[in-house]
Amino acid sequence: MRIATWNINGIKARLGLLLTWLEQEKPDIVGLQEIKSVDEGFPRAEIEALGYNVETFGQKSWNGVALLSRLPFDEVHRGLPGDDSDEQARLIEGVFSIEQGVVRVCNIYLPNGNPVDSPKFPYKLAWMDRLATFCEKRLALEEPFILMGDFNIIPAPIDAHDPEAWWGDALFRPESQERFRALLNLGLRDGLREVTDEASYTFWDFQAGAWRRNNGIRIDHLLLSPQAADRLEMVKVHRDVRGWDKPSDHVPVEGRFTL
DNA sequence: ATGGTCGAACGTCGA
């Protein structure tokens, strides 16, 4: 089974790119972030025509996440528990039946948190604390569970081409990194780090020739429960997609599993 | 070293 995460940065501007990639790669499950669309505006028919079931959790202009799956959805959950006043669409989870039982895939768009002297940074940290509580409950199920998405976290200096430039940024702040490690310390595994110790970026800014200079960062992750990590075959960062016409600033990251 | 780019939506925010 092939499961991918991709911050698409606007589904309307990126539909052609997405369809081309889906036809080429034929992943089983895809989590999209930053669809920047309400549910009614999401181009579901075009994606369904390629054989995918589509579930969205959209919002006007900003944020928004979606799950695409060749398997039918047994369950869908929208929103991160723990704060009824949080109206930002940043989490959608699907549960799917497989031969050996189930696989649970949670797709997130974690808050960016910049600027750090604004309310956005404490919102990010509180969101991550809520996410840890959520993951604790998911891990207790002892299922193959994949938490994937745009985490807006650079876990370590090797995950940035120019780590000095990110000093003080919400993506690199110790408060952010320690909460990312807290997820790992619950028992989740960093999928990419299961397969390589090398630098492997997933985002290159649109500005200042970042792609041309390979000035990238790794902020899109697949975190795996032990039951999912046991079945991990490989993780592939589809970096070639960053060089396609009208790309997103993020590329797809795919995990392959013997599920 | 500095200024630089996108998307959504039509002014300006968010990244």
C-alpha cells in the first residue's frame, strides 16, 4: 500500500498537477493540505473519475485538508479535539479495512506559528499539545496508524539547507521541536528517518531562487505507530515534482507499506 | 546583501 502526503497550496490552481501525479503514481491514499477551498468548491468529480473516494474538511481561502483513497472509507473524522473554539480546518482522519484488519490515516496541516511574537505561535504550541493527547489515544488502539502532513516543523539542523537562516523561526524554535520529539517519545516513528540519515527536503520557498539553489527544508512528515513502522518498506520524497510546471512549494512524500 | 513569489480573490493576508 502506498500512502502519500502533499501540501498542494491551493487545489484550484493545482488540479492539473495533482491529476497528472495521481495518474502517474497511482497512490492508494493521499492526504492534501492547504486546499484553500470550501468543501463545495473542491473539484471532487475530476478526482473521483480517477478512481478515488474523496473526503474534505475545507474552509474559505485558507487551510483546509482532504483525503483521497482508492479504498472505501469506513470512518471519517474532522477536526482536532480539545478546543471547541478552534475553527481552523487542519485535521482529517480516515479508517480503512484491509486484509489484516484496519489502517488509520490522519492527515494534518499543523499551524505555521509565525510570527513568534504574535498569538499564532502559542496557538501552534497549544495545537501540538492537543495533537499529543490525540496521538496517545490513537496509539492505545495498537493499530497501523499513520500521522502525516505538513507539520511546519524542521526537526533538526540536517533538515534545513541553511539552518542558521531558520534560527528563531516558529518552524525551528526549540518549543516546536520539543513538541515534535514528544510525539516520537509517545512511540511514533519518523518514517523518513527509518530509511535514511541523509538530508531530504520537502519544501522550497517560491522566493529568492530557493529551488534553484536547493535551499530547502524537511517539514512534511509521516509518523508511524509501531504497527505501521513494522510494515514500512520505503519512503520516497517526490522531489522531481518541484520542477514541474506551476508546482506547489511542497512535494509529495510517500510511504510504502506491506499492508 | 538585498529583495525576492505565490494563492485566494479582488484588498490584503498568510506562507
